[in-house]
Amino acid sequence: MGAEFLDAHFLSPDFSFDLHAHPGLLVRRGTPEYGGDDGVLKTIESMNAAHLTGAFFSLVADLPLLKIGPTGIQPLGPYLPNAGWTEYQRQLAAYRAVVGQLPVRVVQAMEELESARAGDKVAALLSCEGGDFLQGSLERLGEMYHDGVRSLQLVHYHPNEVGDLQTAPAQHHGLSKFGKSLVRRMNRLGMLIDVAHATYETTRAACDVSDTPVMLSHAILQTTDDRPMAARAISSAHAKLVAQTGGIIGAWPSGFSKDLGDFADQTLRLVDVVGIDHVGLGTDMDGNFKPVLTEYWQVNAWATLLQTRGLGTADVKKIVGGNARRLLRQVLH
């Protein structure tokens, strides 16, 4: 690639944000699968070198309930009573232990995020992928908010008490009664609702119940061809549900795309469907399947490709972070 792809023009000094990341898969810290703290440091240094303003660092609520097999991720049995909450505390402790020693600014409020680049450190906002930690308890959501969690993804790969997911048979036909109560409680707390991995029906119910915009942190539009991760792609109607709340969809650079250029094309398809004000970036960094974006300097390459394909600089900056900034300002208390 040419030198222009390494230019931080789109990321600095403007606001830039990753809606979904797993730096170094730090949630595995303390397990045999963990690759070590150096992997976390490598990703954070990549964030800082690219002048990324901030990102959601995501815990994974169903991590012990999943097995990676020859046909993909397979859910195992449910948590025993209170085991989910114990796992949450383990992952939270791992997160705090690692980020506290690395060049990261841990933030909980928008004003902290806005000033994060002043210290030349990426800002980490804590999120959680899946509502399984709660095990049906709304009270635990308040504890998570107190701990700094500012976004909760309702479902992931293991069926839970909240709603239906794209990769498992429906059991709630949308949001459960608990799921609707959860969305309302998140609204009151000022937490960002994430409908990634949720079915169309679950997403529609969440959008209907929420009185604030929602996000779909990492997804891509369906195509007519058979691609990897096709079960995780969304229809145009699905995408429009999120946009109609004022929310955003994080374009997802997974193995669904053939290469970075194809990912740029898929991003533009998303823009055509929901409009320039409703698209962001959700890399799923270090937790993605055959990613076509593996280092944060490639965000600049992707941004440049979007511009060479016809988007103006102002519109590219919206996708890279401007839309996320607006959403976070609207939702976070």
C-alpha cells in the first residue's frame, strides 16, 4: 500500500471510535487460552499509534459457555446459579488489572472521553457482550453500571433470558418480558443498548421499547452470495430499524468481506441503505473471524478507500467517529 494509507489524516485530531473491541482477548486472562498481557499491549499500542480516541473494551458474558468447533462457535450448557456473576467478576478483575498497567485512559463519562487524546492514550469505555452475566437479575445491571459498564449487548452466541439471537432457534420470539424491563432500566441508567447478534424480531422489540437511540455494534449487510459468517449478516430492513431510532451500525471487517477493499464496498452499501449519519466502525478487534482489518493503522487505509470511492472527507469522518460521538453524547449520562 502507498504511504497515503499510513497518514493519520482521518483519525487525528478528529474524534475516532471503535464500537466493539477485545484487545488481546484480555477476558481470557487467567485461563489456559490466554495469550499473555503482551497481546493486549500490542493492540493498545496500535490504537495509540493510529490516534484512536476511544473504544468499547468488551467483556464476554457467555465466554465459558462456548466451544469453538469445526463448524464454528457452539453453545454449551447454561450457567449454574450465580456462576454467571462470578464469571463477570473474574473478567472485570482481569480488565482492571491489565488496563491499569498500560497506556490507556479508563473513562466512564462523555467529558472524560472527549479529553482522552490530550494524554495521548486511547480511552477505554467498558461494555459487555451478552446479558448472560445478569442471569435474570435487574439489580445486577445497576452494579455493572457502578463498575463502569456503559454498554450492554443483549445477546451473543449462547441463548439467554433476554431475547433471541441470530445463530440459535428462537425461544422468546423477540425480547422476553425480562428483556423489555432490561432495556427500560438501561434507558434510566444512561447505558447504550447494543443489538448486535440479535434477530430482527429482537432488534425491533428493543427499538420499540427504548426511548434512546440504540446501536448495532458490529454487523454487515446480507448479500446474495454465500459468504462466511452469513448468519450474522443483516437485512436492509433490520439495519433501518436501528437507524430509525437515531442509532448507528458498526461496519464489521470480518471474514465476511474478501479484503479491505471489499469491506469498503460493503460499508458503502450500508451507507446507501441507512444514510451517512448511521454508520460507524465495530472492528471486533482480536475477537473477529478471519478479519480483513487487523491493525488500527488500517482504519486510515479503509477511510482512504471510502474517500476514493466517492465519499467526501466530512462524511468519512462521520463514519470513523463523528456518528459515534453524537450517539454517545445522546445516551451516556
